Amino acid sequence: MTDRNGIVRSRLHAGDVLRTATVGLRTRKMRAALSALGITIGIASLVAVLGLSDSSRSDLLTQLDRLGTNLLVVQAGTGIGLGNAELPDTAAVMVERIGPVEDVAAVGSVDANVYRSDLVPSTRSGGISVSAVDTNLLDTLEGTVAEGRFLDEASAAYPTVVLGSIAAERLGIATIADGQLVWLGDQWFAVIGILDPLELAGSLDRSAIVGAGAAEDYLGFDGVASSLYVRTHPDWVDGVMGVLPATVNPENPDQVEVSRPTDALEARAAAESAFTALFLGLGVVALIVGGVGIANVMVISVLERRSEIGLRRALGATRRHVALQFLLEALMLALAGGLGGVLLGVGVTAGYSALRGWDVLIPTVAWTGGLAAALVIGAVAGLYPAMRAARLSPTEALRTT
Amino acid sequence: MTAPEAVLDLRGVTKEYPGTPPVRALRGIDLTIRSGELVGVVGPSGSGKSTLLHVMGTLDRPTAGDVHVAGYDISRLSDRDLSAVRARNIGFVFQQFHLLDGYTALDNVADGLLYTGMSAADRRDLAADTLGRVGLAHRVTHATSKLSGGERQRVAVARAVLGRPAIVLADEPTGNLDSTSSDAIVELLEELNAEGITLVVITHNPEIAARFPRQVSLLDGLVESDSAAAGVGR
Ligand SMILES: Nc1ncnc2c1ncn2[C@@H]1O[C@H](COP(=O)(O)OP(=O)(O)O)[C@@H](O)[C@H]1O
Ligand SMILES: [Mg+2]
């Protein structure tokens, strides 16, 4: 390319542009690594926060999906002046008559203690309650058995017990092999199963669960339910919630509490997005600090490499060549930091997700956005140092004093 | 016999550095350098030698006067054009070598034509030849930081002459060298001149200048004497 004076312009091949832009990185590796670190941390936290919140949210949503949001819990109100309220005897039967109700399982509380053996002093109850339940309880709760099996029509009539996960742990029972027995209300009960944690009925995790029939025959249970677990048709959840109090207790509907346990999980999902926003903000701050770090290092680099700039001008570099060299160097620093950050962020997400048993889910926007942010920051951080380098006159740059 | 063409022509060149009072580093220089010459510019410290070299090399513009380099009137050229002129027509050698340490001798020499658009492969071929020419064939792949001062300056000279520019300007090329290396560099410059390279060598050492066919002595920004003016006319 020649201009009007017939001068062949200075030219730098693309490969040489890259080579000149990496001079600083290659000759000062440690400094380059340290100055890219800020960006690495910033991008890593962005990727990890987005990855972790997506992974955990997707886990919550799968959980919600599996558990279903159509489970309702009916309990006797425990407000002031209500005493130790119980649900009316007829509650379960009345609820079953509501059209969209698909399943009802009653749980009553039994006044008895549970021990590993009959030798443990009775003062050490271990905080385990005894619940008398219907045999369809586990299905209604979408719960699962860790060991053995749940109560059925036959076993519910005999002194057999299924332990909630925490109850089993407190009793020190990990397996039901060898005819495991527990001392329950002055009598041996055979342990036939241990449950997995029940996400929708946490209180039952601390319970020794016996059949309602066995509870009446052996433990003096009066047959009155303290809570009902109600599965409704998914489209009618709100409607059923509305009619439940009056159905359960027509005289005092306000003494009946109806709740939806999945609400808590949904609230957790919402709370986590609030946290995500907070951490994203922190990540952005880290990125900006990283950008300032790069700008700072580049300004120092321009001062230190004055004579190199002078030499390049003497060799025929234009101001633009010099500016490009330093701008590209800043971009590469930021990009290297960004790539490191993406790898680190993915690693943290994968590691933590593995620990929590979540599926690893890293949104594309996390790493593409992270790299794009790194490039933008590199460009902004490199602009001022590059301009300074380009503005330096050749003689100023070559001056040795 | 007609005189060879002028590669460098200064007419009434002055250079003032701003300040209070302003420093008048060049106070009206007339100087012509013809193709094939080897000129020693000598003068005490502060006499304006480096300033003169910068103006001759288009690294700086004069405050007043005309500068023609390789046929171009530099007052008519943009900063970008001047860069292009330096890339193809002017070679520099500095007292501080100005090598990129961490790179090999070969890469440093090849950078002499970095901004001309010549391909990297061609530059490196040419650089290997030129390193052989300055007696460093055995140092091609050495990092310049591992070389002695004399060797480093040879690398810098090779870089300056790589593209056989119209003129090579050397500012105190022996200033950082012991006397043995210094002699060797001066001999190298003489040999290169014998091969047709036009050279201006700035030195504060009159003994070195005395070895060159033409000496220009500078004092307080003025040409005090020019051995060419005394003999054959321009
Ligand atoms: N950038 C500058 N700004 C101000 N004064 C300068 C600058 N460069 C050189 N000078 C002054 O100009 C004069 C000539 O300097 P210089 O050309 O470096 O001389 P020499 O190379 O012969 O020692 C000196 O007085 C020096 O202090
Ligand atoms: Mg000087």
C-alpha cells in the first residue's frame, strides 16, 4: 500500500502482531499471571455462582416435580386458647368425600417411648416420638424405604415398627438384619423397615411408625388423628385448601390448619435467587478490581518498556502499531485470566455439585458472558496504557535519562 | 565523475527544546551525506550530536530548516509516513544496544524488517545470513541476554543493516564497550561501508572519528568543521 508520496506504508503481519503483543507476557510471566489473577477470581466466582445456583435450583425443581405440589397437610390448630387440639374423629372420612381428593393418610401421636433395649434407663427417651399411621402414608408422601419395607395391612396389626431416618440413627440401628427389635411402650416391636428422609413430612423422620391397629391393640392409642396428609388433584389444590377447614371441623373451622409443605421448598428456591444476585454483584466487583489491576500493571509496563517502544518506533512502527501491541497484551492478559476463571468456576461448580449430588448445570451465558466480560474489561483496562505508549514520541522513548 | 546522490540533506536545521530559557540544541546545520559515505560526527557531550541523529533519522522534526532523507522532504510527511521511511530506508544503532532480551539473536536481527511487511520466514533467512556476515553465525539461537557487550552490539548492527537501508545512523555505538570490542565494532562498520553501506557514526571520541574517511565536528549546535568541505566540493 502506498500513499500520495509514493511511500510504502509500515506493515505488521497478523502473526507478528500477536508475537509483539506477547513479548511482555513471555518475558514477565510471574507478573502476567498475578495481574490476570483478579480477572480469574472474578470470572470464576461469576461462573460458579451461576452454575451453582442453576444446579441447585434445577435440583429443587426436580425435587418439587417428584414430590408434587399437590400434597396438603391438615393439623389441629395450636393457637392460644385452643388447648391440645385434636382433629375430630370423623376428619379423615369427611376429607375423603371431597371430590378432588385422591388420597388421605392419617397420623396420630402415641404416648410411648422407644429404646434400643429394655435396659436403657427410661429417662433417656432420645427424643423419638411414636406415630400411629395408615398404611398408605408412604405412598401419599411419595416417600421411599431405605431398608426393609413399609407397613402393610398384615404387619400394621402386629407389633412391628418402621423407623424414620433420624429415629433409626438415634437408636443406632442401621440395618434390619437379624430380627432387629426395639423396646417400645413396655413391649418388643420388630423393626421391619427404615425410611429415607421424608422431604414433605420432616417430623416423621424422628418417629417410630406403627400401624394404627397395632397402636390401638398394644399401646392404648385412641385412634384420633393429629394430622392428615391429603393428596388432591393437581388442578384443584387451591379449591381443596379452601374447603378443608370446614370439612374437617364444621363447628370450628378456624381451629384447623392447612398447609402445603412444598411452599417451603419454593421459598428456598426464591431465597437462593436472591443470594445469587448478591454473589453476582460481588463477582462483578472482583472483575472491576481485576480490570484496575491489569490497567495498573500495563501502565507500569509502558513506563518500564519505554526503550522498547522507542526501538520499535525507530524500526518503523507507527503509533497505531504500538497502541495495538499494548492493547492486545491487555486483552490477552484478561482473556487468559478469563479462561482460567471459567475453568476454576466450572471446577468449583462440578466439585460442589458432586458433593451435594446435584446434576452439574452451567448455563452457557455464564462462560460466554464471563469471557466476553473479560475481553471488555481487558479492552477498557488496556486502552489508557496503549494510548500512553502510542503518544510517547520516539526521542522521548529512547531517552536514557 | 558525478558525485553520488545525496541520501541525507540538512539545510539550516535548528532544534529548540522548550524550557526557560529554551535549549537551542542545533543552531543552523547544513550537512549533506552522499551514498556510500562513512562519516564520523564528533563533538563534546551536549554539543547536539544525539539531537542531530534524531533529526537525521526522522525520529524528531527540526524547529526550522529542511531535512531530506532518501529523497523525501520530511516536512511534507505525516508521522505515519515517517515511520514507513524509517522502516525501509534508515537503520539505527544505539549505545544501549536496545535489544529485546529473552529473544534469540536471530529474532532480534529479524525484527530489523519487522514493520516492512516482509514475511517472517524471509526475515529470518536474511537475518541468519546477516548474523553470519557480522561474525555471529555460532550465536544465532542464543538469547541476546547471554551475549557479551561486543556481541550484543554486533547483533544490533546486523539488525540495522538487515534490509540494506539507504543510511545507517549509529549513536555512540562503542560507548558501552571495552577498547577491544570497540575496535572490533569500528572495523565491522568500516567493512560494511566497504560493501556499500552508507554510515553516520556519532562519537565523542576523536580517535575513533579520525579513522573515518570524513569527519564532521560539532560544537554548541553548529558544525565547527567538516573534512569534506575542506577538500572536494559538494
Ligand atoms: N528532550 C530534551 N529536552 C530538553 N533539552 C534537551 C533534550 N534533549 C537534549 N537536550 C539538550 O540539548 C543539548 C544537546 O543534547 P544532545 O543532542 O543529547 O547532545 P550530545 O548527544 O552531543 O551529548 C543538551 O544541552 C541537552 O541538555
Ligand atoms: Mg548523545
